[in-house]
Amino acid sequence: MQTGLYVAISSQMALEKRLNTLADNIANASTVGFRGTEVKFNQMLGDTKPTKVAYVSKGEEFLNTSNGSLTRTGSALDFAVKGDAWFQIETPAGPALTRDGRFTLTDAGELVTIRGYPVLDAGGAPIQLDGNSGQITVGADGALHQNGVAVASLGLYQADFSNGFVRLDNSAVQPAMQPEPVVDRFDVGVMQGFVEESNVNAVQEMSQLIMVTRAFDNITALLRDSEGSLEEAVKTLGGSR
């Protein structure tokens, strides 16, 4: 009976983790550049004799890498990444990656995000422009031009998130492994005057949230019933002495 309780508790812990990720995804369904979080669960066998008992693992979070839809803004400082790559920005927690390309220029000419974080080039240095030197345009490779002259380049990076990541402000993520600059990739580029919307499907996530909530409630009821049965068994056995 106690083994059954442990199995139910492991399931409840896994469902709680999935509930948290679903709630976060739904909350960011309209956040520019947001990538949804998914969770992978594995079966774990307990070494119980004479039979083995299956438990649910705590779950491993991973990013949904599908691209969000693009929205035209017409702003010269709005950029969207085309393909599997990221912009790199400097945050208080260190360099991080983002798909949110809503940038602006400071009075000093520094290219920053809407949160004020510096945007970095391929070498990891802040991008500096001159707001008085003419219109800013960008090539497909991320090169920034003013009056037809190349003045800087948006850094595009690729990353492996399989070893984990940390979420930060500005739709940013910080991978456990060091990201690498994108070099000679024809399937990766930058589009000016567009932003990428969140890749979260709010309707689908809400449906999953309802299903997981129901499963969580069912296991909670099962735990209450099992606990009541265990208490009755203890009372019966104790009274028989």
C-alpha cells in the first residue's frame, strides 16, 4: 500500500512541474520572442522485490524551438531572426540570448533592448551607432548600414540547450553551454521591420492545463482514499492485539 502512495506522490510532483510550465507559457503567449517550455518525463524503476515498481521522473525542461509568427511593424529598429539563431544581449546576469528584436538607440548611440540591455555583435561587444548619421538598414546577414556604409553587425548565435538553461528578463535565456556565433549559414538571417511573436499556442496550452489539473485532482483524491484505508488498517490491526 505504501508503494502505491509513493508512486502517486511521484506522479503528483511531475504533474505539478508541468502545471507550472503550462501556466508560464500561457502567461507569455503574447510576449514577443518568447519560446515555450516543454517537459520530458521518463519512467524510473524502483528496486522493490519481488516485483519492480515504476515511478515518474522529476522531468527535464527543454525549449520549444519552433519559430513564432512574424509581425510587420515597419520600425527601422525592429528585427526578427530568420532560422535557428538568436540575438545576444548583455544582462545583469551576464550575456544571454533572445529572439525579441525590439531595439532602440540611446542618446549615446548604443543599441539596446526595450529593457535597456546592450545588444552585442558577433564578437560579444556592445553595438555602437550614430543616430545622426542617417537611416539604419540591415542586410540579411545582420550587417548594419548607415548611408550605405557598413557600421556594425548584429551578432547571431546558435546554442545547445540540452544541458539546461535559465530564463531571464526580455524573453532571454541563458544556456548552460556557451553559445557559438553563426558563421556561413544561408538558412539564418535578419529581417528588418518585423518582430517574432511568442511560439506558444494559447488554446493548446490551455487545453493541456485543464487535462493536467484534472489528473492532479484525481491523484489527490486517490491519495486521500489510500491514506484513509491505511489508517483503517492500522486501527483494525491495532485493535486485534
